[in-house]
Amino acid sequence: MENFHINSFIFDEPYEYSGLKLYPIRLRDYLLFINAIDCLLIDKNSIPDAKIISMSYMEYLLLSSNEENSNIEKLFALLSICLKIDFKEIKVIENENKKLILSLSGIEINSDDFENIKRIILEQNSIEVPDYTIQKEIRDRIEEGKRMSSKSGAKMASFEDQIVSLSVASGIPIEQVYDMTYRKFIKSISRMDLLIHYKIYLQSSLSGLVSFKNNDFIKHWLTKIKDNGDDNGLLELDAVKDKINFNDKK
């Protein structure tokens, strides 16, 4: 598959693929989206079943729903939101080879197409994909470490409070924030955070009350931010202390 059209991501336009239009998620639909997106993040190859491992991802989703999970229901909800189509337009059918495929508004989607659609949805909405090249046991330990670390510090504001915070800090009317894409929303939050800290550090440096041991410590607020959120250009408080010399004001 060719690289995504960068314009569709930058300007929040629908991405066209195989006669379908995939739309970036708006905040109004985010809660529905986030409750369904985990169906695209399953590490099916870690399941100790040769039959499952040999399946395509689409086949696994279509065949694995049972009383313990709702993969197919989540998939239908996700496709309905991202394609802006009714549930009735999503069907599971058999092709001429008796293989299960999806029919989306009458357009037949095979396993290869599904992989591309899956990738578009994840990239279009800035959803971080686990690194499946790392053993599942190690990934689980890393995630547990992240959870334990988050418990030791301040909790992130709720989704609603993040929306309010962006509106208050930026002056954007809250109704306009509701209509932002999730991709732009998280970028705006990260950039706002970086701008605030940049102003604090710069003002502190210029005041003469503090100096930074490393002149490169103060990152400009337009510094590149990694999309996966691992590096938001900021440091924890203890790390900040290590970079600062407090000067006595004579």
C-alpha cells in the first residue's frame, strides 16, 4: 500500500480507500470510538492456538466473538463511526472461495484491504500500536510499570476536564473544541503544555534568579513532539531540579 496522503491527516479530511471514505474521529464520538478501538489492538498471535495464528486478523475478529468478548460488535461500531455508515450497511458474507469477507456499503473488503483500513484508522486517530516484536510477557511488565508509575504521581485530568482546559487556556469556544478531531485535540493539549512550560523556564532564566546547567534544556515550544506521546518535550520535577542552579539574589 502506498503511503498515506499527508494532506488528509494534516487538514482532517476523510481518507479515501477502495471506494470508501474513512473519517477522523471528532471529540463528540470519541467515547464511542475508544470503547471499540481495542478490537484492532489484539495480539492474536500470542494466543497459543495454531488455528488462530494462521487466521488473518479480519477472520479472527469475525469468528472469535462469543460470550466472553464482543469483537464483532465492537468492529461494526468502529466501522460505523469511522465510515459514517449505518450498521445495516455492514455485512459479513462469503466470497466465491467460501471465505468470510466484509461488505461495507456494498464494497467487498478482503483480509488485505482490512489490514490497510485498520492501519488508516489507527494512524488517522493517533492510536499507539503495541510493539508486537517484543514478547507479550515483557510488554505486560512494561505496561504494569507504567501503571505503577502513574499511580505514584498526579493523575491526568478526565477527558471532560481536558476539553475544558483547552478551551480555557486557548480561548477556543468549547463548542468548537467538541468538533475538533481527536488527533488535533491531543496535539493541541501537548503543544499547550509545552508552551506553558517554555514560558515559565524562559522567564525564570531571564530573571536571573535561576540558571540552567545545560543551555539546551529549555526546549522551544515548537520543538518536535513524538506522536506516541513518549516525549512531550517536558521533564519530571526531579529531572528539572537537576538541570537548575538557583542563584542568590544580591
